[in-house]
Amino acid sequence: MSTPPSDGTGRVLLVGGGPGDPGLLTLAGRDALAAADVVVTDRLAPLASIAEHAPQAEVINVGKIPRGEFTPQERINDILLTHARAGRTVVRFKGGDGYLFGRGGEEWQACTDAGIPVEVLPGVSSAFAVPALAGIPVTHRGLSQGVAVVSGHVAPEDPRSEVDWPALATSGLTLVVLMGVATLGPIARALVEAGLDPATPAASIANGASPDQRVVRAPLSGIARAADEGGIAPPAITVVGDVVAALAGMEDLG
């Protein structure tokens, strides 16, 4: 989907880079990089793809590190608009898919509000790809008829939380938690207190789709401790549900 071009300006391409392996970048994403004058990238995008497909481009790093270096979204929007107004093709490059906790919608809106042509090139979402690479299908016949992808950025008891954890606990859905390393303990407790069996299989996957991918498996009641002891750190994804144990021979994968 894209907005109509406007004379005298460049354009912005919102490109999802996939979960980290350059081989999982889409062909459309590759072609966008090849056309880029400027690449505005996050730290979780497959950076090797920039060197391979956009060696001619100016690269601007706007990564957001948890509890570390942080580029405000307003500043990112301003960078996109400034370079597009100068007549450049700007690729906003980020990991996974930009419309799943990637704030891609905000970047789309900033461009359209400014009259800048903008196009979305979806990426392979880490929410589904990373569990798959760890041997976990997020749905599986006879075990799960759906999946809920939620942010664990704030703990369930935090006033800022908008997630209905009790409803998820009784939903029968596979739960995929992104950005939930620091809050994994409170999330697990909230789910158990709301009725989810503490023996429900769970897995935390760090550095998915990379040579450093690591998987820790444990019952829900023990997953936070297991993840901590296993050195799980961001970026990581946690999956909760019977699907974690669905595939025979996958227990030691990772």
C-alpha cells in the first residue's frame, strides 16, 4: 500500500527486515534497499543486508536499546521527512514487521500528514518466525486454535498495562510475549493466579534467527527463573502454551 507520489519530493519506504537472518529479508525489502539513498535503521534489523544491498546509501542508526541509548520517535519521524523533502528515497529499516510493535503506523501517519509519498513493505514477523526456528508452531491442530501476541513491556500490575492478562489466561490461545524479559516473572504469576495451569509448557528464545539463538524451556511457573539462569536477555520472545511441547525431538533445539 502506498500514497500517491508528489512532485519535488522523495519517498519513504517502511521496510520490515524480518527476525534477523538476512536470508529472511523479503525480495521486496531487498529491492527497496537497493533503491535507497538513505537507510534509517534499528539495531535489530539485519544490518548485513544494508552492506550487501545498499552500499551506496547513507546509513543513520536510530536504534532503541532497553534502558539504554534511545532515539525519540518524533526525532525518527523528523529524519524521515527531512531526507524525503530533499528528494531522497528513504528506507526505514527495522527488525521483524514494522506494524507489530514497530511503530510503523506512526511513521506512516507522519509521512502522510506531511504529504510525503510512503509505501509499506511488510517483513517476516519475529513473533511467529522465531518460535518456528525454535521448533515451536504457534498453532497446532488439537492443541491451539489461535495465538495472541502481546507486549510485556510493562508488568501486569503496572497502571500503564492495557493487556487483559486474566482473559488471556483462560482463552485457550497460545501466548507470544514480546519485550517481556524483565517482566516475565510478574507475567507468569498473573497468568497462574488467573487460572492458567502452572505446568503449562513455556519457552524463552533469545537472539532468534541468529547463530547465537538460545532456547530455554520450563513450566510456566518456573520459566522466569529458568530464563534468568539460562542467561536469556533482550531481544527475546516467550511462548506459553501446549504448542511448546507439540513437536517430538525439539526439546533440545537451540
